[in-house]
Amino acid sequence: MSGTTYLYRPINQAELDLIEASGWRGFLPRLPEQPIFYPVLNEEYAIQISRDWNVPYYGVGYVVRFAVETGYLGQFPVQNVGDRHHDELWVPAEQLAEFNQHIQGLIEVTATFRRQQ
């Protein structure tokens, strides 16, 4: 057994509803204009995206955490997209169903952010 690695994903309400509909077991297929699925490698970065981008745009943002088989993740090189902690994996959209099969356990919400009234 290769163990598991925790990944994080900043999401909006619509995405959360779809994850819940999956039984908290997977992510739904990407839209045609979304060629990659990008989980992030640390919660700090996911919080930053959710709080600073999703909340102003959607009014609410969530961070979810999920464990994936570490050995499986080796095929996706780490992509740094800015600051030292802005690390992501780029999973081609056509591989998302396979990616979901390597999630261990349930996807869980670790943070919620809402627009201040």
C-alpha cells in the first residue's frame, strides 16, 4: 500500500451540492471550458482561493479535503502557479472519473466562508 495524500479544493455552493449528491465520494465531470481539474496541495492555498475569489464572486466559498492514493498521484507533476505555497496538481478532465476511483474515504468540508452582510 502506497499510503494516501490529502488534497484540498476550493469550491462554490453548486460544486458542494454536486459532491454531496455523489455521496461525498467524487467530483463531477468538468465543463467543456474546464480542461483540467486542479486539486491543491495545501489547505492554506485552498483557503486563500475560497475566501478571496469564491466569496466575492459567489457569496460563499468552501474548502474540501480528501485523501487520494499517493502512488496514483505520481503521474501528475506538481505545478507551482505563483507564491511558494501555490502548488496544484493538474488532472486532465478526461481522467477525472479514474481520479475519483482513487479517492480514499469521503470528501469533507474543512472551511466555509461567506460574504459579510
